[in-house]
Amino acid sequence: AAVALVTPGWWKPPPAGNYNPWAPMNIFISGIVYERLAYWIRKPGFYKPILAEKWEITPTKVTVYLRKNAYWHDGTHFTSKDVWTTFMIGKAFGWTVWLYLDRVEIPDDYTVVFYIRKPGVLVPRYILTTFIHSPYHRYGKWAEKVAKAKTSEELNKIREEVIAYRPDTLVGTGPFKMKSITEAEIVFEKFEKHWAAEKIVIPEIKFPLIYAREVAWAEAYAGRIDYAFWIPTALHETVRKEKPWIRIVYTSDLAGPALFFNLKHKWLKDLRVRKAIAYLVDREAACKAAAVILPHGPAVIPTGILNEVVDEWITPEFKAKLDPYNYDPKKAEALLKEVGFTKKEGKWYTPDGELFRLTLIAPGGWDDWMAVAEYIASSLRDFGIEVDYKTPEVSLYWAKLVPGGEFDMCIGWWGRWYFFPLESFRGILVVAKPGAHPWAAYPWVGMPEVIELPEIGRVNVTELLITLETTFEKEKQIELVQKLAYIVNQYLPAVPIGEKLSPWTCQELRFRFPPDDDYTWWLCPGDHLGALAIMILEGKVVPIPKE
């Protein structure tokens, strides 16, 4: 009998979990169950068609032509109505793409036209990489309501109705459909009506439901897991020698931890104090601390631009104007004294004569980020700055504390999974505007909208971000990126610490996986199951014949 591929799952079966992709605690299995219109392949940079066969992009619209041989797992034909339904409900849920879209129309069963009211560099990617997970025959009634809704109150009511819906099973268009589910595992079988069924040589995928990394490692060590299992960093080299059939493929996560400052804090709003702290954070040492859990590569220079592409955006001449913030306690001391701080018996005191004390928070349970935060707290304490270090529960952290600015310093994301630095800049330069609501998971640091700096003069940060978002010529993009990098580097609302280097694991006891340099591994950051689906569809994961 053919062998099932095994990879860890982490979802909760019903009733704790559910099959509604819009509801909290849903069982969302990308690539395997739910498919995108297309995948964006970060390296070397191209789209791979999935539910879309082709598309046409103009400044005013994106026209997508769908494949005609796709089906939902319940046997219903996949059509443009399903794409329309997904995007219309997405409107009620405040999807970013609707900042740019005017409307979505479906002239026939296999054509979708997205009309653009505001151009944006990433708009085609927002559209094409969307998961189409809401078939019209299940969710269409709410999409129709969204199309008629006139007020935010109506949209809120529709959103509540959608969230409350509980489908009886998991239905996608992906290469595998759900066969069984228990408290211990979810099993998926090959979907015989999939548009690429003839290429699928894996008969089943089993997801043992594992909620602790150590358990996943124990199962993998025993040879019972084939793909995507955790290996303690300290054991990487040992495992390579003892079990040569286990492979570890490293890619940048295209994101990582940054130290964010609350600019409303009495002393942190002074740039000299922020710079002093930046000089006390040895980014290489911080990354070494994190590497006990997961390897990290230090940010080459704090700009918000990922290491892999910094030279693509920053010219050598402009780089000379930036501060690398190399570890330098003497510079930190001089800056604090310039502000009026004093040091007595190894402790720093503010110009008011009070002990200089800061609160630093990191998400509880994120061991690598906690290691970075612990290093930073230790470094500042060694220098004489008191630090209250806390690790709030992770959902509270991202939903309330970080977007609410309830911290003096916090660890937050930078890089944000794109080589094009717009999203990273957006995440660091979150402008505080009257009446504006903080974005979930974006640190609310009180960044002013208009600032003045040497080299670039007086600039409006929001206008710069919007201009970059709507500029398509590379030379003009470089000019804008350099200005925004200069703001990150010289105004310093945050200090990017390092990029997480994610180890993607497989063991070749029962299956062959693609070579380390295959582009599919670059799909893993943020979507390792989507990467697995592409590997399977391209015939790059195949059973090893028994001798």
C-alpha cells in the first residue's frame, strides 16, 4: 500500500475549532485545502498560476482568467462567483486590497475583473495571492448582502453573521480533501477531481495534532514525521551527522524582531535617548541569544530594509549617511549626559533626579523573541538603566498592548515578509493621527506625521509612504526608499535587530524532497504547507520505492 506523508498539525478539532475560514479558531490549511489564485515566488520573483490560468494588469484594472477544470471538494464546479464571493466578504472584513479596489465584476463564469480606484505597486499581488476559500453555494448570501450594504453598521452585522456560521465539513479546491478527523489527527486523501490530479502521487497526508515542539521533535526523531518538524538549534549539527537522511534547509523568514520605542514616553521622545539605547544593543549578540532557539542574522544596518536587498535600494553614497549603530557604550553615555542624565553608584538618573526605569515587553511563548528581549534588558541593566521586563500572553500582546502603545519599549516585527520594503516601512512608521485606529499587531509608538531631519529636510511620512506605494519607476522608488530608510535610521522609532533564519526540515526515509536550492523552499516563510502543496503538484515530493 502507498505510504501517507506525515506533517504536524496544530488546529483544534470541533467544537473548539471549526471549518469556517472567517471565524476565529478555524482549521485553515493553506495549499493543501485552500488555494490561491496564484503564488508569488519571492526568489527569483515570479507568479505561479494556481486557480488563475492567466491575467492582464493595467493601471485601472486587473482581469483574471480562471481555470475551467477546478472543483470544490463537495463536487461543485469552481467559477468566478466563488472568487467574487470571497472578495466581497473580504470587504466586510476590511481587507487591505479594498483600500485600492472600486468594484469586482464577473462578466462570465471564468473571468473576474478587479477595477482599481487607487493604483498601488502591490495591488496585483494582493489580488493574485488571495486564498479563494468561500464558495458561492455556501457563502453567497452574505456576499450579496455586502454588495447591497450602504453603511458600516450593515457591514458589521454581516460580518457577525458570517463569523457565526458553522459549516459541517472542510471544503476547499486543493489537492487533498478531508477524510477523517479525531482529537489526535486529521487525515486528508487525494482529491481525484483536482485540476492537477494526474500529477499527485501522494495518496494521503496525515496531520497528527501536536501542540508542543518537543513532541514533534520526538516523533520526527523516531522517524514518524516526514516534513516541517522542529529540531532544537543546539542539535542541528549532531542530527546532520547521526541522521544524514534528515535535511535542514535554511531560508530567511524575510522578517524578524525589532526594538520599538514609545515616542510618547517622557524621555524616549528625545531622539538622543533612543540613539543611546540603540548603541547599547549589540545586534550580533542579540541574534546569538535568539539562535539558541532559532538562528537569526543581524540587521546589517537599521533601515527597515531586509539584508538580502539592502544594496538594491541603498547606494554606497547614501549608505555613508546612515548610522550602523555599532555597540558603543561611550557614545550612549555621552548622549545621556547631553540630555542631562547623571550616573550615581552604577545607576542612571533622569534630569528630574528620578531613577531611569523603562518597561520592555515581548510576546510570551515566543522563545526566540524573548531571548532577544532578555539580552536587551540585560545589556541596559549592565549599563545602569533599570528595566522591568514582562512577557504578556501572546493574544493580549498582539491584540491590545502593542497596537494600543501600552509599553515603553516592545519587540515587534520588521521586514514583514516582502523584499519590496513598503510593508516594513509601514510597520515601523505607524503615524499617530487624530481619530485613527491602531492596526492590530503594529506597534503604536506615537510617530508624528511630519518630521524634519538633516539630508531630507521637512517631510510628511504618510505622503512619502503613499507616494512609494503608487510609484512604479525603479529610479523614483529608490529615491523614496532611501528617504524612508533615512527616517527609520535617523528618527529611530525602532531598531531592527535581525532576520529570523527559518530551518525547514524533512527526512528522506519514505519520501524524496526537492534539493536545497529549489525555489519552492522560498515559499515556506509564512506558508510551509502551501510550499508542500506546490512541491507535490510539481512532482518534487515522491515516495521512495522500497528495496
